[in-house]
Amino acid sequence: MFSFPLSQTDPIRHPGPPPQTSDVVIIGGGVIGVTTALFLAKRNMSVTVLEKGRIAAEQSSRNWGWIRKQGRDADELPIVIEACRLWQQLAEECGEDIGLTQTGVTYLARTAKDLAKFDGFMKIAADHALDTRLLDSGETAKLFNGIAQRYAGAMVTPSDMRAEPWVAVPALARLAARSGVTIVENCAARALDVSAGRITGVWTEAGRIATSTVLVAGGAWSSLFLRKHGVSIPQLSVRATVAATGPLPDIHAGAAADAHVAFRRRQDGGYTLAPGGSSLLYLGPDAFRHATKYLPALMANPLGTRYLPAVPVSYPDSWSTARDWQPDAVSPFERMRVLNPAPEQSGLQSIERNFKALFPQFETVPIKTAWAGMIDAMPDVVPIVDRAQAISGLFVATGMSGHGFGIGPGIGRVVADLIQGNDTGHNLHRFRLSRFSDGSALQLGPAL
């Protein structure tokens, strides 16, 4: 019934071929990989982006399209503040309309207890001089045309933005290509070539690329690739369902969410809708392997995740997915060019029901398409942004935990400097790879 705008049947727009040598090879053509490549190319480095399927066809285009400072982890916030500036800069540089609009993000509180949960972030916002503010019930009602629910209040950050993910990231990839980045779609990285603990190249399905530096930014696939090389990260992937309506009257120009439904005005006059925070975890081998690390998050939000034991074939954590393979053999990444999970029907019904309850003036909600994405999650809900000490020349930027689109250009700039050995301008201690093995207590990021 539904189809997502990007798929493996789309024409290959970046055919390559891969070069024989490259200063840096980036595995993964999502927002993190593309923006990192762009910033490195601006510094006259030769960069190759390997994408097993199509640029941005997985989670980088399947997200809600929010570019938010609001509700961020305190350690992420300085990077996302920079990212917001970079989004505006890159939108101008790419010369395409990516739907970037400053319309704000609003979190809605049904009860006074819900409203009190915003106090922690209000302190963080004040520390960073954000324009975030709390609204009372009357002020909240005025933000929305015809809303039926009477809320206790809301938290809003008017300077937050939105953009169209499946437009924006491919546009940034075209900008990167014009800046000298070699992007190769339909070309999976199969394995690292490592000699004496140091990267000397990358084996791809199209041959070997000589390089001394590799960034793994493969989203839901990062853990599988890294584990083959002895680097274990407790990353899991959760499925989230999203829907897009046809054009509707303007009820709110920005993005908003309560506990039951999230919605965002789109460039085409419709709304992107999603459940307020529900996700689905398939119980594969990694889910059991890393279960203890996820206990704090599960205890903090026991009803936020549902579970299914039957992981679909060829998914990253499927029971049948190979954990080891040879560089000259077909890899799991070629068996699943684009991870395209089906939207959950009960989730779609919930989205439609809850949206209509808020805005009963709509006799019907014209759902024109729906999709799901696999969000690369970490136990503490913040990413890994670090070098892998076990293999010289290996860098990791993954586990964005549903925050990757908005913060993407900021992480890309940070990783570019990390790779070059420059001062990144931010404290990355919270995002270190070793936090899962050095005995330190994990600090949960916000559930907002």
C-alpha cells in the first residue's frame, strides 16, 4: 500500500567507481558520513563515501525531520547548537530548497506532573542562553488552530527548526560530490585491511581501497561491521513507525509532541506523524548479549519499548545473519542493500486515532504514505563519537539514538577535526567508546 520515497530500486546517482587510494574512507552514506566527508573535503583531503545501497535511504531520511536543541542531553547540546548554525550555512551552500524552516519545537504536558518534568531541561537551556520557555495552559492553546485537548502547559524553543530529511541529505551529498568527495552507491564495504594493528585499506565488493583512516558511520549496521574486527559496541536497533498525510489546513507551523503523538508541518502542506515515543525491539543475539547494559534505560521507561523475538531475515541482528565472512565473499551488507522495515499497522491506527482526537475538525486524516526505520540506539541514549584504540586509524560515529538528523552537521564537523587530530571544540568524554568497558557508571540521556 505504501512506499518510501527512497529505495534500492532508485537510480544510482553516485556510481563511482571507487578509487584505488583515499586519505579517508567513510562507511555509511547517511547524514553523519556525508557531512563528515564534506568538511574533510573542504580541507583538501581525498575522501570516499561507501554506501551499500542509496544515499540516506535508511534512518537519515526516515526520521521526523526535527532539528532541535530542545530536550537534548546536556553534553550533546553545544554540538547541536553548532549544528543549527551549520544547517543554515549548508542550506545556502547546496543551493537547493531542503525545507529548512525555523518554526520551533513544542513539548506538550497533559498534567502538572508532566510539566514539572521539563524543569531539568529549563536549567540546561538557561545555562546555554536558549530561547526555551514554559507556557501555561492558555498560551499553549493559542499555538494550535482548533486543538481539542486542554494541556496543562508546554515547553517551546522557537528557534528550533525543521527540514525534509529525504530531500536534505541527498542534497548535502550532491554538495559533497561537487566539493570533491567520491561517493559510491551500491558498493558495500566488506572488511578492513589491517596490518600490525593499523588500517592499510578497505575491502569493498568492487575491490580494495588503500587508506590509513576509516570512519564507521553505518547506523544500524555499525555494530555488525565492527564486531567482525574485534570492536564490540552495545548498539541495538529499534523499529519506529512514521506516517505522512496529504495536504491539510495549517494547524501549527512547527513540530510538537505529547506522550501519544508527534507531528510536524511539512514543506508540501501535509504533516509527518509518529507515535509519541513507542518503539519495537527485535530480540536477536545482540539484544541478549548486551541486555544488562540496557537495564537502566528499561527501568526508567519500562513501557516505552515492545519486543518481538522473530528478527526478520538479513536484518543486522537477525539470528541468521552471518557474523563473520571473507573479504572476497558476499557480505551481509550486500544481502540487505536498504533496510526497509514495514510500518506497524497498529501503530498507524494509533497515530491516526490520536491525531484526530487532538484535531477533531478533520473528518479523515489522509495518510498518503507510511514507513518505518531502524534507529541505532545506545544504552545511555547518546552516541559513540571516538577513535577505536584497538585499531589505529579507525574512527566510530554511531548510535545517534534517534538524534542524528538534527545534530548531523555538528557531529560531521567534530569528526572531521577528530580525524585530522585537531581540537574539536567540544568535550567528547561522554561519547567515548570505552565508557562501556572502563567500569564507569552510565549516565542516562534525557527521555524528552
